Amino acid sequence: MAEPLSKAKLSVFRKLHSKKNREIENRFIIEGWHLLEEAIKSGVHLNAVVYDGSRKLSDEDRVVLAKATQHSDKVYLASESQLKALGETKTNSGVIGIADRLHYDWGSVEASLRTKIEGCLVVLDAVSDPGNCGAIVRGCDWFGADAVLMGKGCPEKENGKLVRATMGGLFHLPILPIENLADTVGSLKSEGFQVVAGEIGASESLQSFHWPAKTVLVIGNEARGVSEQILELADHRIEIPSFGNGESLNAAMSCSVFLGHWRMLDSTTLG
């Protein structure tokens, strides 16, 4: 049974807006019906669900609420003002989930990658904007990348803006923070992966590029691009050709163009 959300409990949940408190409590906020549904489908453990009982729900949202009620430790009824205080968007959707943070073991992911004949791993080299990072995860989910590695300078994966921008992709593939990106990329090279770095002005064009069977795709910082340390490890540096007058693409758009080209090539052309 749902119980009213108290001021004390609201205060506890609001503290999860802070990265420090998310790490201390090992949980984070999921905002919106779609993300809540994707979390449930993926088996994410829900500590609590908070919703506005006065709102008229669509049939789809009622189904999600029924599942959330069944899977959550606690269910709370909240007022519109409480949900607005708890959420991070200007217009709240009427529901908030509190979930365990997502943990992946790099050793297990790496062991799985080692057995693959072909695949693509996306590495974010100090991509700093949470919206960009979240959109990249969304693209990786759409095109079927194997995992996303986030180096220093990237936001925490449970950052609210990042979580919302993934549109559920956060729950569908491993996303791992990496302390020493160069060492990890070097290790992947030793296991048969080729490193492909996106770079403006690179000598190779995406138009004529043949993707390696096992690819590490590196997306660099929005302003500085891929770091020199990672570029030194690159087997290929490729550029997306321009056909108009735009100055550049942002990191998320570039990543999706690269992944779309990678995925839509016939596997027999992979080099």
C-alpha cells in the first residue's frame, strides 16, 4: 500500500541530487514513466516509487505503476509540489523512482569482449557534458555497441541529466568509469581490438573507411578532442566529411554517425 510522502522522506530523497550522496547511499533518482519502465524491464532494484495520485494516468502509465508497485520496496503518494521539488526537470511527469546505482565489473566485461569475433566498444575521453554523454549512451544502445567506457573528465553515469538523456539506454548495456583510460585502451589493443579515434582534419575519411572486426571507437572532449595520449594508441584517425556549412558536430552526433556507418556496413566488408 502507498503511504503519504513525509517532509523527512522528501528531504532524504532530495539529497540524491548530489553526487556525493548518491555515492554514500548507493542509489540514484529515475525521473519519468519511460525510464521507470526501462529500469523495471532490466531488473533494476527499486528502493522506492513516488507518484502523484491526483494525476490522471494513461493506460500505459497505469501498467507501469502497477509493475513499479509490485517491484519496489516502498511506494509513496506525493503532491505535485513535492514531486517538483524531488525532480530535476521544469515539468515533472508525475513519478520518481529511487533505484540502486548500477555497478558493472570491468574484468567480467573484458572477458566477454575477449571471446567476440567482432564488435564495437565506445570510449569517452573526457566528454564532459552529461547531456552529450547520455545521448551517446542512447546511440550506443540503438546501434548495438557492446559497452561504454567513461574516462576521467566524464560525468558520473547516475547524473540526472545523463540518465534522462539515455532514454533507458543506461539500463541496457554496461557503462563503466575507467580510472586509467590509456592503460585500458592499450590492454584492449593487445587483445585484438583496433583503436579508431574521431578527429577533425584526420587523414582518413569515414566515407571510405572499413571498420576493423573488433573496434574501440574513441570520442573526445567537446572542445579539445581526443587527448594526445589516446591518439598515440590509435590505429586509425577518421573524420566525418562535411557537405554543408556547419562548423562541427557535437560529440553525441559524431558518435551516432560513426556507429551508424559501422553498423550498416555488411559484416563481410569488415577488415
